[in-house]
Amino acid sequence: FQYQFSVVDQFEPNAFALPGGYIFISRGLLVLANNEDELANVIGHEIVHSARRHSAAQQALAARQNPLAMGWQRSATLASYGRDMEREADKGGQILAAAAGYDPMGMSTFLRDMGQMDRLVRGHARRPTFMDTHPGSLNRAAANAARSSEMRWRRDPSLGDTRAALLRRIDGLPLDQRPETGIFEGDDFFHPAMDFRLRFPHGWRMSNTAQAVGAIAPRGDAVVFMSADQPAGDPQAMAEEYFEKTKEEQHLKLKESQPVKLGQIDAWRMEVEGSSGAGSISIFMVFVPYGQATFRITGMSLSRGASKYRGRFVNTARSFRPLTPAERSSIQSMRLRVVKARPGEGLVALGQRTSNAWDPTRTAVYNGLFSNHRFEGGELVKIAHVEAYVPRGR
């Protein structure tokens, strides 16, 4: 393969390989890694998965999809590797990292920190992490540590301080949600770059991707999402154009089509019915011309439950409106910052001095430390800092 490497805009720490030599590292994994040795081992691990075509085999086993799942939802779902595949990728990844002059122990220390992180977030709603798609990580950490101690390798002196090198590059990296792509506050979604607010049904599981922002009902039998894949234009014309393009492929039948008003915005509502392996699907759509695009707010449910969810779809569409000046000015961004520790300082004192938004336990995990660690002075430490959101170009 001619390998291609990309960073995925996801804060959950993960890495995965797709057929054809495509390697992906999440933004969250860069934050969790504590030096370039760990990162090199993870990348080597994924190269082995790709070279051995592990991902193709696992995706074939995970081919069955929820009939209501759309592309934006599927992109957050990854098949997990088998344990034999993981052991093979660990060993090969360590060999590749060592051959490049990096410490193969980095595989073990990363898996240890990943295990600690997984325990912190366990029970919280989240997208898949390295622990989900790469099972058995905690047990493998010990095996990888033993293997690395037996390997013959030599550090490349040109690499220098691999911790400082990594931290210099990720200083300022956004943590959690990025205002540039929209943020959730409770049930509300704010997008300062596109200047709108949208409210989703209370208690639904929300997700924001490059394709759409949406929410899934607690039972998984309904979904509402918004995308902006059409240019600005007459909403009726945009609705009819979309219907004509998709009616054959999705087996759509038009039930209702009429103008609606969302505040001061003239929009167009269309209700159609489609079919799937699970039966008939009711689809509610509102086309909203705003800014440089026509936004499409879509609600989908099985037709037998359409009456239960239609009101929620209508309320979501009606909630679309521009941001107020107060809402815009209140938006904040949490970013990774690298600070220097003082002699004798502990994580509590360092956090208070630097206005660290992470608690001492989370700070310890992100830095590969014990919670009672005392610094000698001058060590580089990752912290989280809450800052006012500043749009690009200002």
C-alpha cells in the first residue's frame, strides 16, 4: 500500500485502519499520548491491521445495520478486532516502532493509560474508543511490556525528547467539542460559524459529524438530524429537487408538501413514506434556506410509531433560529495547554495555579502519572484551559 494518514475530528481516543492503507488517528488519541514513542507504536499497530487486511474481515462481520441508521450515524460505528488480530498488530507495531528508533515500550504505556481513561468514562455516553475497537487492551499491556524488554533496538538520537516534541505540536488542540463545527449545550445545538441554534428532543442521544448533526431516540426507533448539502435557493424547488433525486433509490412516496414559516424564514415542509427491511418508514423534512445553504431537517421513524414522534420533529424544526448576541458571546472553547511544573508541586496545586479544568485524577491519567505525583520542577504537563471562543480571522 501507499499509506495515507489522517487525523479524525473526534475527542474520544481511537485509531483505526481501513482497507487500502488508510490510517486514522483521532484528535483525542493525540491528547492522551504522552510522547512520540507511544504514537509511533499505535501507528505501527494500525499499519499491521491494514497490511493484514484485518479491517476488511471485521467490517464484513459487522455489515448488518439499523434500518434507520443514516450515513452520519454509521460513521461513528466501527467493528472491533479479534484478540488474535490484536496480538499480531501489537507485535508488528512494536517491531515497526523499534525499527524507526522509537521505544517499543510505548505500546504498553499507551494501553495502560487508555485503560485508566476507559475507567474514567465508563458509564457515560460516548463514541467508540480504542478500548472498544481493540479488545483486551489491559491484558495486552503486560504482554507488550514483557516483549519490549526482550527486544533489541536502538533509539535514534535525532528524535530528541519525544515527549517535548509531541507536546509542542498539540499545545492549543481543542478538547471535547469544537465551536467551529458546533457545540451541544443540553438539548440545544449552537453553531457560531453558521449562526444558528437548534433544539433536539430531550433525552435523545446526540451526535455531530461532518455530514450532519442529529439525535437518536432512546429506544433507537426514531432519528432527527439536520444537514446542509444543498445550495441556498427557493425552498420549494430544493425540496422537489431532493425528492426527485432520491425517490427511486429510497422507494419514496409523497404524502404532503407545503410552505411553512420558521420565525422570519420562509421554509418548505415535505412528508414522505419509504420502505426498508423492517417495514414502512415515515419521513418528515423541512427545507430551510439560510446563509449560503439550504438546511434540511429530517425526522425518521417506523410508520407504526409516526404519530408518537411527529410532534418532536415539528418542534425541532420550529426551534431553528439565528443566534442572539448574548448566545454568541457566551460560547467558550476548552483547549489543551502545556505548562511547566514547579519544584515540589502536586497536581492539586498545579491545577489551582494554572486554572486547570481537569480534576487531579484526569490530569494524572492524561499525563501518565499517579495522582499523588510530586514534580521536581520544569516538567511539561498537559492541562485543560477554558477560553473565550474567537472565530478564525479575528
